[in-house]
Amino acid sequence: MKDSIILVTNDGMGKAPTPQLQHILAAKYFELLLQNNELPAAICFYTDGVRLTVSGSPVLDQLKALETKGVRLIICTTCLDYFDIRGDVQVGIIGGMPDIIEAQTKASKVITI
């Protein structure tokens, strides 16, 4: 999975009936990912997914741990500016769509959660 990337496009995981369940699922996913010996090369956040990287996110600890282990966290500038939350980013690098496209083209597998 080292040359795979994960795309996060929701404020949480899936299309659960409540934001709370989406956050619980995302937290569990990232916790289990941390326990895995094969981490992805990058996790890209865009659209509502950027909300997981800002102050108050329920998955900040897991994302910081993934970043510490060498996973590149790329956050869409356009989306942050659209939601006016760029100043609230707590983890990862603020990049653009070119950075996300580069990560996708280098990856052998792209997983969307």
C-alpha cells in the first residue's frame, strides 16, 4: 500500500445518516490504518474532507500520528478558501489540485473513503 493514496471527500466517512457516525467511522478507519504496517504514501483532502484537518476535527490525533509516520497529508487550498477555514488547518500541507493530481498519477492505487 506504500504507493497508494487515499482520497477523503467527506467530513467523515461514507454517507452515514448523521455527522457523528461519519466521524466515528473515520476515526476508526484512521486508527486501524495506523496499526497497519503498510501505510499509504498520501492522503488527499478536498471538498468537505478538508474539514477533518482543521481545529475541532475528531480525527486530528490520528492524522497527526499518520503524518509523523511519513504519510503525506495534502489539503486542497481552493476548498479551504471556499469554506473560509484555511487559518484553522492543524495538520498536513496546504496544496492545490496540481499536488493532488500528482499524488494520484504516481499512485498504483487510489482509494476513496
